[in-house]
Amino acid sequence: MINITLPDKSVREFESGVTGYEIARNISEGLARNVLSITVNGEVWDIDRPIREDARIKLNTWEDRDGKATMWHSSAHLMAAAIEELYPGTKFGIGPDVENGFYYDIDLGEESISSKDFPKIEEKMLEIARRKERFVRSEVPKSEALDFYSEKGDEYKVDLINDLEDGTISFYKSGNFTDLCRGPHLVDTSPIKAVKLLNTAGAYWRGDESRKQLTRVYGITFPKQKMLKEYLEMLEEAKKRDHRKIGKELELFAFSNKVGQGLPLWLPKGAELRENLEKFLKRVQRQAGYKPVITPHIGNKNLYVTSGHYEKYGEDSFQPISTPSEGEEFFLKPMNCPHHCEIFKTKQYSYKDLPVRLAEFGTVYRYEQSGELHGLTRVRGFTQDDAHIFCRPDQVKEEFIAVIDIVLLIFKALDFTDYSVQISLRDPDSMEKYIGTEENWEKAEQAIIEATEEKGLTAEIVTGEAAFYGPKLDFMVKDALGRKWQLGTIQVDYNLPERFELEYIGSDNQKHRPVMIHRAPFGSMERFVAVMIEHYAGNFPLWLAPDQAIILPISEKYENYAKKVLHLLNNYEIRTLIDERNEKTGKKIRDAETRKIPYMLIVGEKEESDGTVSVRKHGQGDLGTHSIESFVKIIEDEVNKFIKQ
RNA sequence: GCCGAUGUAGCUCAGUUGGUCAGAGCAGCUGAUUUGUAAUCAGCUGGCCGGGGGUUCGAAUCCCUCCAUCGGCUCCA
């Protein structure tokens, strides 16, 4: 007998060799019907695989991440089986489950698949699923596995097997499709009731740009048709939040081919929104001891040779512009730090003067690959809410923590609760990518990890993601469609102070090298605003909204009164406009609602004679009649709630 | 940059197998209406069908090419 510990810590005894399915049945018939996989001592297994020793287990159903993963992984096999039937000779790469569904990378040779082919593949998948094909696990020696795929002519699988350790290799067979696979899988294909292929994409074999590009087919499956329907509806809803769509609808920003791709044009309302954010951060930074600086948009090539950026990016960035007579070369600035280093150098500092914190909303230009550009989230010209902190080595952690506090303050003010934190360190396998001494890297990485721990942040540590000059701490959020973007970033840098020979005079009257911290709590204004648009779906909080109130006169007879109200509100710095069109009130309200303007002020005969406004709140409706003073109070209270929290 | 898809008025989209196929709604303009909490009515103006080249008697429609956008991959100081 063996002891099986369930997630609630209760222990049940079973015969050795019991399977997940049997345990589920022992608990309830319902669970047995729904169980998709079992986690045994932290490892996910097939539910028909015998358990022979004491174990902690968890039964995974559709409600569990691991249950979905099992289903989707099996669905990848199912899709591969369907594709193999429909397109004989297809070679298969890898086919994992992903956050929302699964994909399979395939090589169709001369054939190609596009979304037009999806229905027939989906149909074939459902047909196979209904056959209730069992996923049969088998283990064979490595040599036999190699033979199998060499014979089949699938070089991708051969490549994969060659990378595996010697010994036995597991296969899963379902119907006619056999796949190299670690598992786990469903018992059979029958739980897969609804199938939807989502899109195709090119994907380099093993993620390597120099290798062949395969066709990646993305799909998702569900145990119930209704769930698929809900998922597709959810996707539709998410698309409505897309900042590119809302940005157009609310006239926030635009792009023009004439200006150039990836170069955003901030329209008046978008600029208003952005300025409100900038004002907010400027106030926070002033309180935190930052000094504003302003630097030009271009910098001499020598600046970047000194900083090391030229060596790293010179060829892969916008090429230099040069002066007509002297032929001196200048780069559009791709970052602000070198300029700020030169500002630091204009003056001699005592250790008592540090930290020096130089802040600038600095616009930078980077050559991003054309296929990478994406609305406001990935552009070629953008403004960083940049600052560089020059401090003594003993101040690094304290300063780092103070920056984390600013980021968290911003996230709180904007109601961003769904973010993740990532610490990016060097890739120990390719140290040649980085500049700076081993000792400095070591110190910097340590400082970040300690500061993060001290703030109690749960951070994911990712090696190989560091900038070439130093490790970093990034704050990431997801957009409406689940894509992950980096917003705030904090980076420790021992390298630039070295290269720019920055110094301060210590208490020992000797010259010392300061440490630099790069930080941008928003990251870039463009990307931050993009994410914010999606976060609020365009319904911005009052303090940020480009227009805060719109006056809707019932008819042109009340236009004079409307103008009077407008002037009063403008005096209180409430961003107000009037809808003077010759339209019915219902129409004006509808349009104001569509424009997501927070407050509508309806004025007619009654309001004019009483000196009041009839207040309607966006998304809520009629708030009744208020005096101007009372309305101003409503606005001020709502704004202050954010600013003074 | 790579793979695939898309590109028709300011916006959202129709346009069957190449032949009155250059359309609709919204927006805009004109006029009527003087309007009370999510669309008043009527008329009118908008397009070199992404750019360029080709096939054809004839191209929004077929082919080539460039550009841009979208979905991924790769990249991201």
C-alpha cells in the first residue's frame, strides 16, 4: 500500500500502482469524469500512469492551469494528426501548450496553410476527437527513436532527439499520429469538444533567425462548445479595448506614412492626456528630490563612442546625420544617459552632494525592425520619463528602493494592480555580450535582488535579459490581448560612470566613482499611455481625461447661458467644452457618451433661470441639478481623491 | 528583417466568375426643426479602389513590384 496526500493535506491509502483516474473515482464520480491530468510530487502525469510510491498529488480538471495545459498539449497532437492526414508528408517541429491554447510548428514543404484552410482542419480534428483515440505512451531507446524519424525524414524531430540525453525516450501515439513527447496527455481525445484555429505565423526553428522558418499554427480547444463561444466573445470584447482602435475613436494619436512609420503624432486630446500624466510625475519627482534637465535630440558620435552604445548599436540604428562643411557626425539620441553624464561633469561634487538626480522627459529615436512596430507600444520615436541618479556606492540600495516606491505609487494612482516584476540578469553562457567588470556586475545584480526583497516584491528572475551595460528590474503589464509589455524599468550601472570618468570627492578628500541608476517609472509615455488606454478602455479618470465636462444646451436659446457656465468652469480650470450643434439633446448625450467625456451638463430654461446645471455622469446617468459651485466641488473632490491619496 | 494575411470616401464596411460596381451607414456641408437625459427630417459634397508596372478590347477585381497595416517569429540601449 502507498500513501497519497491530497492538496487538503488529507492522506488516503491505495494499492501501489494506483492511477490518477482511480484516485479521482475514489473521491467522486464527477471528479473522475472531469479529471484531465494529475500532478504527482510537482510533476504533471497522465491519469492512467501508475503511481508506485507515496506521493503528494493534485488532480487537475479544466479549472486548473495544469488541467488546461494537458488538454491543450493533447490538442496540439490532435491538430498535428489532422494536418498529417490532410497534408501528407508534413514535417513536425514542436507543439506545446501556451497560455491560451497551443501551437504546432510545421514544415509543409511546398504546401502552405492559411486561415482559409482552418475550417477543414478543425473539422478533421473534431472527427478524430470523436473517434476517442487513446493517447498511448511508449518508451523506446534513443537510437530507435532516431531511426523512426530518420526514416520518416523529419529532420526537426531528429534534431530534438539528438539534444536529449541518452536513455529511453517517450512517445505518444494517438490514432495514426505518433509524436516524440514528454507528456502528459489526456487518456483519449474525447474531452476535446470544441476546436478553433486562431492564426498562422512564421516561426524560426528553435527561435533562431538563421534557421529555417516553419509555419506555426495557433489554436485553442475547450471541453464545451459554450466555452469556445464565450472565449471568442471575450476576444471580441478585448479587441474593443485595443489602444489603436480607441486612440482613433477618441482622437488621441495618429500615424502618417508621410511622417514615417512608427512615429506617433499626438493629437490635441492625446497630448492633453499625456501632459496630465507628465505633470503628475513631475510633481512626484520634485518631492523626491529630482532636478529637471533638458538636453538636445541629437548628440555627437563621440558621445556614443564613449558610452559604448556606438560599438553595440551604431550599425543597427538610424545612421548619423552630418554637418555639411565639417562632416561631423551626429546621432539622433537613442537614450538620454550620455547627455546626463555630461551634465554631471559640469560641476565638481562632494560626497555630501550625492545623490544627484537628473530628470528629463527625453524623446529618443531608435531604429526598430519594421515588423516590430505596434501602435504606441513599439515605436521609433518616443519619450522616456527618464532620470539618472548619481550616488555613492553605499546609497545604491536606498535609492533603488526609493525608485521602486515611485513606480508603485504611480501604479496605485492609476489602479494598475495586474503587473509582474522581472529581474533581468546576465546570460552566464554569453558573457561577451556585456561590457563592464565582473565585480561591478556582481555588485549591481546583488543590489537589485536585495532591494526587491526588501520591498517585498515577488520578482521573476530571468537570466540573459539584462541590458548590455547592467542588470535591471522591470515592471511588466499585459495589454488587452494578453501581450506582455515592459513599462517601468530601473537599472543599476557601474559602467557609464567609468566610461565617462565621473567623480566626486569623498570624505577622505580622494576622488571616487559614483554609481548610476537609470530609471523610468512609466517607461515610455507612448507605451504607458497605450497600456493605460486599454486598462481604462478609454474611460479615463477625471484628473486625466482630456475633456472633463461638456455643456449641452437644450436649444440655441440657451447658448449664452452655456457660454457663461463655460467661462465659470474654465476659471476653475475644469476642462470644459460646449456642444453647440443644432441637434436634439438625446443626440448630444449619445455623442458625449461615445466620446467618454466624464460629465455632461445639460442646460435649458430651468437651469438658466436658477443658475444651475443638470449633471449627467458618463456611464452612470442623471445626477440631478446642481449649482455651479456644487458641481465644481464634485469635480474637485473627485480629482483630489486621486492626487492626494 | 522573416512568414502569412489585409489595404475601397474623414471613420466602419459592401462590391458576385474582370464588363453601368465606384456603393451604404456614420461624419461633413445646406436647409427645415428650437429640441430635456444614448441617434429629428430632407438635400448635397466626399474616393486615381495604397503607389508603380504589367496581362486584357476592358482591371477595385488577374499577375509582378514597392509601401503601409494586422497576426506571429526574431529583435528591443
